Amino acid sequence: MRIIEVFHSVQGEGPLTGVRTTFIRTARCNLRCTWCDTTYSFGAGRERSIPSLLREVARHRTRHVCLTGGEPLLQRESVELVRRLSALGITTVIETGGSLDVTPYLPFPRVILSVDVKCPSSHMEGHNRWENLPLLRESDVMKFVVGDRPDYLYAKRVLGTYPGPAAIVLQPVWGTDGGRLADWVLKDRLDVRVMLQEHKVLWGDTPGR
């Protein structure tokens, strides 16, 4: 697999926020979101074997892994890595930009899909793979990164079209007014979670944290 970095931190996003986790960040991404905070992952990275990644997870002694990017679904070996982690009893959160098919990852236990729905301010909303959303389960996450009011209204329309059991996370673009987003949610009485990126609250916008 082509890997940018592997590091030990706490999960900063989604329902498992605060949980000690080993992060495996894959190289390359097929999208170019305007607000992307991991552009350093667009490069080629370096080749790592699955056994070497499993050994590093074991060294950190975590029961949770976050497979992120870049776009991890671009890596054909990702399916085998997730299968091996699942067989070891490790819970894996797969963070995907939402443009690629999540079906190959559905059969494995202890896998949580965190699927972005790209809003207009990302300039990538034309790449959303809508077929993914009806597949999401109660344990999965549908995430919207919201930069402005049109993004919020877009998210509301999507939620009206694709209701389902997955947890819904609305996350403000880092540096924008999260309180404003929370106020919109409260006014509309949406049953969603408004969440910040906890790792940035703790350490700032620092790679590998």
C-alpha cells in the first residue's frame, strides 16, 4: 500500500471522538476540496506491506484504527487490510470522500464507514456517489463539512432525500463559525450531531496529530 503516515493519537471526528486510535493515512486523492486540510496526502507516499502496518498497530496497542487519506478506497489493498484488522478484533473507521463504492467493505464486522457528502463550497459536490448512502448502517456515519449557509441548506435537502439509520454529523469547516452552524441546527430542530475536529482543538492544525 502507498502510505503517507501512520500515527497514534485520539480520534478527532465522529461518534468515536476522543478514543485512542492508530491512524493509517493512505496516499493520493481523486478529489480536490477547497477546504482540504491534508493536501500533503496527495503525493505518492511510500510503499508499506500489510504485515508491517499490522505490526505498527500492535505496537501502539490500540483496539481502534482509522483508515484515512487522501482517499483510502483508491488503494486496492485496503480491502485486505480491513479484512485482516477485522479478523484481529480491531474496529476500523474508514474515512472516505464519498465518491467511490463502499460495497467491498460492508461484509466485515467491526467496520465503521464514515462517508462524506460533499457540499457546494467544496466544489466537489458533483462527485458524490449517491448509491452509497442507502447502504449505510446504524453503526456508520454520514458526514457533511459545512462552510456556509448554502452548504447547510444542501445538507438538509440530502437528509430529506436519503433518510436512514446512520449517525449524521455536521462539521463546520475549520476556522468558520461553529456556533452559527449549531444555531441553524437548533432552530430547525435537526436530529444531527454538530461536531468540531477535536484534534485541532487540542493541538492546532498539525499533521500527524
